[in-house]
Amino acid sequence: MTDSASRAGLATDDGIGARIASARARIASACARAGRSPDEVTLVAVSKTVPAARLREAVAAGQRIFGESRIQEAGPKISEISETESVPLVWHLIGHLQSNKARRAVEMFDMIESVDSLALAERLDRIAGEMGRRLPVLLEVNLGGEGSKSGFAPEEALPAIERVGRLEHLDLRGLMSVPPYLEEAEETRPFFRRLREMRDEARRSGVAGEGFVELSIGMSHDFEIAIEEGATLVRIGTALFGQRPV
Ligand SMILES: *Cc1c(COP(=O)(O)O)cnc(C)c1O
């Protein structure tokens, strides 16, 4: 890597393009093991804390869908990048959304994966209605019951799916979860399976509609297991952009 590349904050070692290619290859192998088509799994590149210059490298490598956690960080980055990129990019919000930032979120994001309360869902519905749009959302489930994480408790999920599914300006597409971090990724499998069963149960019982298909599970260290358990969206940050600053 040259000094000028270093000054520009470009990727060290492999480069983002190579890491994206490698992640896609791993997604394809996991799909093959699970007897699924790679088209069933969408890679959401988690770009929180990643500067716009590096995000552009990912765009140059063909990545189009990005996940961001915080409105304050994502706002300026999304505007900056949309001004110069000619290809349309898709932005998913994956972090907790405070209700006073809901309007900004509806303006900026194509999907909100982290709807974690009925109050938030109702607020988003009202705002989306005012803006004349129907907003794609996922409900976040706190599978591990961890106090540090947001999301519906597993036993609240089904009634929440039913309520949110009736909101006219939200398009409820499925479930999202961040299970407890376990060193041994294989141990996360039962959490992923439980979320899939919740989705299937919601569909089977008629609580959710035809469009309720998405399972957003799997991060850098466990996405292959998530795919084996039915993930349709994998949210990968570190494996693409490197370690985040702590
Ligand atoms: C940061 C984050 C990710 C990405 O995690 P990595 O381990 O870096 O792949 C995925 N999902 C959510 C909700 C996150 O906040």
C-alpha cells in the first residue's frame, strides 16, 4: 500500500473488494451446504464507523446494500455518498431508533430492521403515512433476553407481529435478531432456529401475511450457521471492513 493510499484511509491488506468477494463465496458455500440458492441470501454490508471513502470502495466492488446503526452518523454519510454515487444504494437501519429520530429515519432509510416496540412501530406508521410511503420493516426479537439489547421478548413476538402487520403504512417483512455473542459460533444455532420457527409459526397461523419472509440473522463470526438455519439477510461488518475502533 502506498503512502497516498494510507493518507486517503484506504483499506490495508486485502482490500475491501477482495473481502466482499470472499464473503460472497462463503455465503454461496453455506447456501450449497443447506441446499439453498445463493439468491435467497442478501449481504447487508454493515458500515457503521466506516468512513465514506471506504464505503465507496465497497460500492466500487459491487456492494449496494448497507446497514447503519445510528442516525447521527448515517445521515451525513448517506447524503455525502448519494451526491457522488450514480448507482442507487439501499440503506437499512439496524440499530435502536429513538422515537425523536423516527422522522429522520423514515427519510433516510429504505428498511428499518430494528423495530423494537409497538410505540415505535405506530410512530413510524404515522410518519410514513404523512410522507405517502409504505415503509419496509422487520421486528427485532431479543432472543437471549439480554438487558443490554433491545427487541421484543420472544413471547411478545407473535402478538406484536399481528399488531404491526395491521399498520397500513408499514410493510412488515420479517424478523431480525442479534443473539448473545458466543465464542463458539455453533452454539448460536439454536437461537437462529428459534427465530425461524417464530417466522414459520406466524405464517402458518395466519398472523403474518405472504410477505413475511425475511430472517435477518448472522454477523461476521456466525453468518454461515445463520444461513444454514434460514437467514435471508446477513449483516456483516468486521469481515468486510476490518475491526471497528472501540
Ligand atoms: C455491528 C452490527 C453488525 C455487524 O457485526 P460484525 O460482527 O462486525 O459483522 C450486525 N448487526 C448489528 C445489529 C450490528 O450492530
